[in-house]
Amino acid sequence: MYRIRFAFFILTAISCVREVAPNVDTINKIFASKDFTFEFHNIKGDKESLSFRQDYLVYKSDKPTVRREVTYDEVLLINNFIQNIVNLHSKSLDKETHSYYVIKNTAYKSTIIPEQEDFYFEALIKTLKLK
């Protein structure tokens, strides 16, 4: 019985996330929580993510997970990166045929499909010394 209640709770929690348009206002709402995840989904189907919890950054990929404190300069770098891809978002692109990003917290989720090459995300990860 406990498993059924737990599964119901998880399904309810997942269904409460609201999909929002990728624009400055909605992204700032997600940032304001200071507890969010930024995912990169490449065209090959691989996923990497940066999660922020309090003052910690968690990087997940096919390599071992990295967890460490995040600096103010890194927060600014990541914030600028996300704001840039939001500005490059294209409504004409499809996530079935292009790499895309998802930024989400427990309340909101936004999918961003920028007109941008994948190597920019790799450059961000290398600049943050996560690879």
C-alpha cells in the first residue's frame, strides 16, 4: 500500500509542473527559486544537466556526477548563457530534429530550441571545469 501512495504522490508532483514559454519573465521566475535544473538534450539523444540547489552546482552526464559549490562569477556566466539561448529561441525549430534545452523547477518548465551550435554548451561546461 505504501508503494501505491508513494507512486501516486510522485505522479501528482510531476503533473503539477506547468510548461511556460521561453522568455525572460518566465526564466527569471525559475531562477528566483534558486533550486532549478538546466538540461541540454543533443540531437543524438544524450542529456547533460546542471542543477542548482542552494549554493551547490550538480553536473550530471554519462561521466561521474560532479557536485561542488558554485561561485558568483559562475552563476553570472550560466545566467548569461541561459539568457542568450532564450534570445536565440526559434519557434520554427522542432526538438525532434534539433538539440534543445529544458530549464525547470518544481513549478515551471520551459523548453528552449535555440538557433545555435551544440559546441557552445560544451564550451560552457569546459569553462566551468566540469569536464
